[in-house]
Amino acid sequence: MNILQMSQTLFYLIEQQTDSEKAVNYLRQQTDLFQNGPQAATFYRVFTALPRFVGKQSVNVPSDLKFALERVRPGFTISGWTLDRLARVWWLLQLPADDETTYVKTISQLFKAGEINELVALYSALPVLAHPEAWKFQATEGIRNNIADVQSAIMLHNPYPADYFDEAAWNQMILKAFFTDKDVTQIIGLDERKNARLAQTLADYTAERRAAGRSLPAHIEDLM
């Protein structure tokens, strides 16, 4: 994926939002400061402060920009996002990625310290971050937590798991999605990544539910 092209597309989308002039001015100002002195403290400060300066209104995504995003990163969508979430994902793309160790360490600190909305933005950014292989463990850890919004950010409308999870991690995610009543039809790659082990696991799970007189989750039999 071309990170610069994605960054430009997301910024253009930010510019298209209603009453976004204040947000755009703030982002340009902070980008100039960071580029002139790329300090981690500045990067963290801006990431945390963004909602206060850009707002939390819902993002409107015109059809031409949906197409542009899909072209740059297949499967990537920002439908249903708020402006602060979009701005945070865009800001992550401003971090220099030449040194993989420094890049991964810097963003990993955000994962460790993030509150819920910050974590949602971070996990939403997985498909567009540099060095995608480096985030597999982080993504699987996110699925294990019990924060519904964070789980949804990874599981739903996110191409990262389908592209990078091995079979065991993928199967665990699908099972967790059923456990937590997620709309599995919104999981990218659901049909393409069907496999025999997953089918058997889900068959065992449905047998347990039937034996207990419990109803089956929607769509679970489609994967068996």
C-alpha cells in the first residue's frame, strides 16, 4: 500500500467535512511542527489531543472517496467513523516508517497507554500502518480483550485479519465474534477463509448450545 497516497486521500476527506476548517488548520500546524522536529512526545501529544481540536462529528464519505480508499487499500472503509477517529488514523500515517524498530516501538506505546477511543482508532488503522506483519500479535491481543468497541474495530469492516492472521488466529477471532454477538456478515474474508478446523469447532459449539436448549447465533451454520 502507498502510505503517502492513503495519507493524502484521508486528509482530503477531512477537508471535505462540514465545518472542518479549524480541524484542518490544527492538523497542518501540528504536522509542520512534527516534521521540523519529529519528537515522540509531540507525536503522542497530538494523537491524544485530537478530539478537542477536530471534534467528534460523524464523517460523511462521498462515493468517489469510498472508491479512492478502496483503490489504495482494498477492503479499507471508514463508514461509520467520527472525525476524531479519522484524524487519529491520518496522524498515525505521519510517523516516519523508515526505521521499523523505532516505528513499531512508538506506535506500540500508544497501544499500551490508550483509552478506549484511542484504541479503536489504533486498531482501525491496522490495514494502513507500515510494516503490517509487525502488528499480528497486537491484533490478536486486541481480540482477547473484553471491550466491545475495540473488538468491533478489529473484527468488522477491517481487512487486516483476513490478510494477515494465520488459520488459528482467524478461527479464534470468528469464534469470539459468535461468543460476543457480533454481526459476522461484516467480517471481511468470511467466506474466503472458511476451513475445516473452523467448521469442526463451530459444529462442536452448536452441538453444545443445542444440548443446553439454547438458540444458535445467526449465520453460524453457513460456516460449517
